[in-house]
Amino acid sequence: DAGVIQSPRHEVTEMGQEVTLRCKPISGHNSLFWYRQTMMRGLELLIYFNNNVPIDDSGMPEDRFSAKMPNASFSTLKIQPSEPRDSAVYFCASSLDRRMNTEAFFGQGTRLTVV
Amino acid sequence: SQQGEEDPQALSIQEGENATMNCSYKTSINNLQWYRQNSGRGLVHLILIRSNEREKHSGRLRVTLDTSKKSSSLLITASRAADTASYFCATALYSGGGADGLTFGKGTHLIIQP
């Protein structure tokens, strides 16, 4: 397996534009997580899915953020409209087990810059 | 919110020395995991220790867990330049029917001087 695949690796967009980040988890993994990493706040859990169903989205900062998982092999994180403070590295991770009795596998991240 | 807090925030040692990083957390956990992140890359899992375990080894890594003190430590022995990275502890919280994802601390940035 190629691991967790995220696209794009880098995204530069203007304030107010819609941004869509994509993630393909490892085949067979039941849980998928979206994290945001900044220097100030570290790694923040935004939302996670179990068997394609959103379980906890309490970490989503605002209504401008939304996430979907239409099937077991694909998830998106959308920001609309984007703002400069959304600039961060966004990571997707997947795991066999929602209970985290096994490790999480991370993608390489999407570095988002909103200007 | 941050569940785990690593200490120190930064650590610089000479190659060959041992590096020790600590992690404290606040609530009951299912397990605790350590991850490494090289600059500009994703996180890589190092080791998982369950709440009923006290110590675990993997190669040059040694992890301890003290649930009474809500703390863990990661020891890297005989450090190498390639160990330069940020190290994070992550806790899997126990809540009713199961844990709810991993919560990370802000990490310890380790620099190994050649």
C-alpha cells in the first residue's frame, strides 16, 4: 500500500476563495482523522470519521470548515471562504481502529497558504 | 485542547549521547503513543504503550508510562544525527465505548549535534 495520500501537497490561494483538500486513506482502515498543525497551536484534531460516518467534529474551528467522506477510500476537507488565519499544514491520518489500539498512519500533509 | 504536554520544548545533545523526553497528560487514557516528525514531513509512529504496561522497548527506544503520575518518558539511546526531529506524545482517550482519536502535545524538538 502507498500509505495515506494527500493532495495537493501545497496550496496557495487568495482570501475568500474555496479550498478543497483531499485524502485517500490506507485500504482497510476504518477510521480517518483530519488534523491541522501550526506553530502556535500545534496539532489540532479537527474531525474524525469511523466507517465513513463523522463521529466528532468539535474540533472544526468554524462553519467555514466542512468535511466529507463519501466512501471508504476518499475524504475531503473544504474551507469556504478561506482566510489568512487558516494558513497551516493539514494532515490526514487513518487507522485500523477507532479505539486507537493501533497506530495512526499520517499523510505527508497539505501546506495551505492563504494570502 | 492539548492533552499531552512534552518537556522540554527543545533539546540539543551530542551524537552518541542519550536523549530523554517527557510527556504529561491530564485524563485517563487507553494508551499513549510516541511519534516522530521530520521537518516538512508527516508524523511517523514510533511506539505504543498501553495503560496497563509500564515499560516498552523498540530498538534504541525505551518508553515508560506512569499512570499514577499521568506521565511518560521516551529515551533514545546512542543518538544519531538522523534522530534530529520533533517528537510528539499522543494519548488515546478512554470515553465510554471507546477511545476518540489521538490528541497530541506540542512536541519536543530534538537536535543531535554531530
